[in-house]
Amino acid sequence: MVPQDNQSEDWGEDNANAAEDMLRTVSQELQSIKDNWLNDIDRLRGEKSRLEAEIEQMRSTQQQLKSQQSGVLTQTTQGDQQQVWAQQLAGILANHLQERLRQQLSQSTGEAPQPSATPGESTENTYRILSSVDSTLSTTLKALQQDVSSYQSALAQQLGRMQTLEQQGEAILEALVSRLKNHLKTAPAPRPITIDTPQPRVEAPLPATPVVETTPQPVAPPPPITIGRPTLNRGFWLILMSSLVLAFQNVVTKIILVKKPVFILGSLGGFVQPTAGNALLILLMRMTIELPLLFFVARLLYPRAWRDLRQLLNKSRRKSLGWLLGTGFTLFLSQFFFYIALGNIPTSIATTIFFIYPTVIILLDWQLFGSRPSLSLTLATMSIYLGVFLSLPFQQGIKDSNLWLGITTALASGISLAIYVILSRICAQKLKLHPLPFRIVDCTTILVLSALSVQIANMIPLKILVSNVPPNMWNSLWISTGILAVATLLGLVLNHFGLRQIGSPIAPMIGAIVPALTTLLAWGLIGENLMPIQAIGIAIVTLWVLGISAENVQRMMAKKPAPANR
């Protein structure tokens, strides 16, 4: 029995030792598997970082290839460049893949499993590693392929744009060269006179009377015009005829107010007395005829006149309408005073006194805008006042009330027109309105003011304010005021086309001779004679007004840049 017990005890001890050995072996196997997995994870992490580094290197290589694109494009076509680029990229990727596979295989063979691992497990680990590397490389290649495709499309677009720009540049150069050739072929031998028409100033035109008002020129300057001698001659005669029409209006107004021996027609005129009420009535009748005709003329000369008038009702322009109505009011006063002056003193004298308005503009510019007059303008102002003094008709008698009424109203007319010019200049800056719509607004304002003034004046029991027309004179009065309205529009049209021929800087110099033209017409048509001292005074005023116009032209041309020689 004892041997059997010892044998059973020995067998139990052997079993326990075998179990411990087996457990130890299993623990070692598990530890080796764990170590292998940890090593694999570390290796894969390293591979991941190396792959990321390689991807960055590939991107840098791609950027270098992109930077070398411009040099390659000059040597090859677009398709050849893409093929070269793809071959270079494929070679780089193949080299990188080959190097990576070598590293993976060397690592997998160098880090073989522990002796306790079986050959099957080692092969399985190797396949698993290779499949992981293969999937990673496939993903990387797909991403690179997408980037390459996007860069390829972007390059194709840029190449298309470069080709389009190149074609456009070639077309522009060809057109420029052909234009220069045509210009050189068609250029005449004598170089034409080139005048850049500057933005006209409001005070440039010098009207003879307020019958044809000074209107602001278009704010937008016209394009430069090239004129020759025939165009200058044609424009000169148009402006001269416009000035002659102005002088003719003064004579017609004189005939309406005072009976005169008219050339060929005999004794004619004196349809109404030269009172304030009759002056308002003449102004009302003239505007009643002139305004519809002005609408028709504006439609022909400036089709956008109605659009400009509607734009005056916009909120942005309503604040400036007060200035525009102010110009109409001052022009109304100027014409009203001038009609009274023409009825009380000779036509040429009234026109000469009226032409003090350029000097008043100079003084207003100095006081309001700080534009100090030059020495020549100061001398011109003093000389004009001297000429006006010499032209005064003191032979009527210094105590004649009509003489002083005519002188005072002529002075008031010139001062009112000077204020009108200043306000017109402000309106031109604020409203930027074409002169024809501007003229329509002025005439409408004068029509309304004259109608209201006639109604109010007839309510006041003063003989000088009441309009009184003999019954047999209405037809003659309507015909004469119709002649005034038509002459006004004729002067406007002639002035419009004359400015287009010679430009606004030259026109005021021609308009400065209106006092002399008025004197000649008054002498030839109605037999108004002047004393030599009065003729000298009118000549002084005419010459110095011409000098002021010439200096204004020089100042305006000096502000413009010198035109390039063509």
C-alpha cells in the first residue's frame, strides 16, 4: 500500500509541474504575441509618420513641378507637358513604392516571431502587414490622383485664359497699327487747329439785353473739336448774326414803346406808354408766344429736355429748385427794368448802360467768392464806368425825370442780370442742367411772375402801374411782341449752332460788340443820332467789354491742359 501511495503522490507532483510548465509556456506565448502586436503597432505608427512625410515630400515635388510649368510650356505643347509631368510623377511614385516595400519586407523578415511562434502565424502577420501597407498606399495614390486631376484642370483653364489674352492682345495691336497707318495716310499736310472746348462758364456769353438771357452752358463738356478756317468763318458769322438779332430786339422794343420814323415804313410805334404796367404786359405777351415755340425748338435741338425737366422733381434736386427759381426772378427783374429804360432814353444809351453787368459780376465774384480782380480787370471796370458816363444823354436836360428814370432802370437791369449770372453759375454746379431745359424753366417763371404782376398792378390805383392799351393798338402790339418772341428764338438757335462751330470761349468776344451793333441799327432803322462824346463813350464801353471777354477766354484756356500735338 505504501508504494502505491508514493507512486500516486509522485504522479500528482508530476501533473502539477506539467501544469505549471504549460501555464508558463502559455503566458510566454501570450506575452510574445502581445510584444509582437505592440511592435507591429509601433512599426505601423512609424510607417504612418513616414508615409505622411513622403506625402509632404510628394506635394513639395508637385509644387516644384508646378513652378517649372511655365518653362516647360514654352518648349512643349499642353498634351506633351501633361505626359511629361505624368511620367515624372509615376517614376517618383514607383521609386517611393519600391523603397517602401523593401523596407517593409526587411522589417518583417528582421522582426520575425519568437521561436515559440509557428511559421503560419509569421506568414499571417506578414500578409496582414502587407495588406495594411497596400491599403494605405492605395488611399494615398487615390488622393494624389485627385490632386493631380484638379491641378491639371486648373492648369488647363489658366492655359486657355493665357491663349485668350494673347489673342486679344494681338487683335488690339493689329487694330492700333492699322489705325495709325490709316491716320498717317489720311492726315492732311497743314496741321488743323485743335480746340479743346472747356467747360463753359456761365458769365461767358455777353447778351445785349435781357431779352435773350444768359443761360448756363451744358455742364458736361463737349468732346474736343478740330476746326479749320471754313468752320471758324461759319461759326463767326452765326454768332455775329445772333448778336445782330439781339440788337434788333432792342430796336423793336423801342418802337413798341415810342413812336419813331422807321426806315421805309414811315412813322410807326408807340403802341403803349413806357410805364411799369405796360412793361409787364409786353413781357407777359412775349412769353405767352415764346414759351410754346421754345418747347418746339427744345424738342428739335435737345430731345432729352423733357426727361431733364422731370428729373428736377426728384428729391435729390428739389433742394436746388429755389436757386433755379431765383434765376428766373432776377431775369424777370432785368427784362422789366430794361423795357422801362428803353422807353425813356435812347436805345443805344440804354444798351450801353446795361452793359455794366460784366463789371458787376467782377465785383460780386470778389465779394462773394474771393476772386480778386487783376489790374487789367480793374482798369477795364473803371473805363467802362467812364464810357457810360460819357454816353449819358444830358442834352435831354439834367432835370428831366424820364432821363433819370431811364438811367436808373438801365443800371438796375444790368445789376439784376449780373445777379442772374451768379445764380446761374451756382445752379449749373448744383443741378448740372442743359441750357435748353434751364431756359424753359426761366421762361416759365417769367410768364408766371409777369401774369401775377399784371393782375396785382391793375388792382393798385396808380397810373404808372396799370397797363393801358388803346383798343386799336392790340393787333399791332401782338404782332410786335410776336416779332420779339421769334427774334429771341432765332438768336437762341443761331447762338446754339455758332457755339458748336467755334466753341464757347470765342463766342463772348463776338457778343461784346452788341452795343455798337445796337447803335448802328438804331441810327439806320429809327434815326437815333448821337453826339460825338456819346459815340466815344459807347466805343470805350464796347472795347473794354471786349477786353474783359478776351481775358476771360485766356483764363479759361489757361485752366485747360495743352492739347497734344496730333
